[in-house]
Amino acid sequence: MGLIRLCFKYNLPSPHSIILDPQPIDKWKITVKKSVTVYWKEKLQLEASSKSTLGLLSITNNENLKKASSLVPLNTNAVAKHRLQMRILSGTFTFQSERARFYGEDPTCTICGDAEEDATHCLSDCSAISHIRDPHLKKISSLLPPEFGPTSSKETALLIIAPSNFTNNKEIHQLCRNLCNKIITWRQGAINHNLNNPPLPSLAGNIPSLHFPPISVHLPVLPPSIPTPHPPLLRLKPPPL
Ligand SMILES: [Zn+2]
């Protein structure tokens, strides 16, 4: 029964038909491998399409990702920056929106406070990071033909983390790696700064008014003053002549 179920699950010929029409072992192995791969690929793609963290990842076409990896120079710095891009693209980098889902925190961007922080907000929209993002994007746009440039916030974020969706230009890939790294590094610095320097409470209305009890001072009653007798005056005898 287990064998019948497995064959049905992976869309393979039934055991009965195999007994009636046996195949060479090598051919059968290839058929099984192909059927199992197709089953799991389709299942994972279906599940991935429901994950919001994979919103920027093209799960049906990963050829661009293979191309992107081949454009990364083999030095530690470039590989680390490319790895960061892949973490964001694959949804394994934790933004505030994920912290909200997993830890029940506020999803609002802790740096600008304007909107929910996800990959698109951080990389493309966060107003607090525009001083880093804008000059780099200007340079990248000058190298990218306008018809191939991003047309929305989501596409701008995609350009920064997966430029192979737009071009194979090595210089643009390097600029995008550096920009992604600068944004995430600056973001982390800003978060650490905010954690170490929590905002001071507003002076208006947050400090409870203090009511002190009236102070009563009871001074001890002093006895009537008694005149202090003066010590007798010393009379010095004149020195003997
Ligand atoms: Zn923000």
C-alpha cells in the first residue's frame, strides 16, 4: 500500500503497470528522480508564493540569481556584501515587520517612524536613509538605460539587492552591493544609537504634579536666659622694680 501511495504522490506509473512492463533500472532511476524533483519544486514554489518575505524574489526564475553570483569578484568583502543582498532577497534578514510578526513588536520603522519597515521601505522609501541612498541611486541611474530602470519603490529595492534583474553591468552590480551594505550598516548604527539614547519624556503633561505636605517646624522652647557671670578680671601685678 505504501508503494502505491508513493507512486501516486510523485505521479509515477503504478507498481502494477511496472510489473507488467518492467523498465531498465537506469531508466527507472531517472524517471523517479525527475518526478520527485518536479513534485518538491512545485510544492516549494507554491508555499513560497504565500510568504510576504519572499515578495522580491522571483521564485519561478532563478537564472538571474545564478548570473548575479557569477558577477561577484572572489574577495571576502564583495562576497560578504553579496551575501547580505541574498539574505534580504530570500527573506532571512529581519526587518521590523518580521519582528512584529514573530515577537509582537511594533512594525513601524524605528528610524523614521513613518511606515512599516520591510525590505522595500528600508532600501527604497525610508526618509531617514535618503541622504545615503539618493547619491548612489543617481550614479546607478546614470549608468542604466532609462527603459531598464526601476519604476516603483519595489523595483528600486529589487535593483539594490538583485541588480541582475536589470543588467549584467559589473560596475552597477558593485555599486548596488556597496549601496545595500551602506544602507544596512547605517540602519544598524541608527538603531543602536536609539537603543542607547532613548528619547527623554516630554516635559508637558508627563511629570505628575507633586504635592508636599505643609512643613511645620516646632522649635524647642528655650528657658529664660540667665545672665552669664563674667569671669573675674585678672589684675596683673606690676613687675618688681
Ligand atoms: Zn523608515
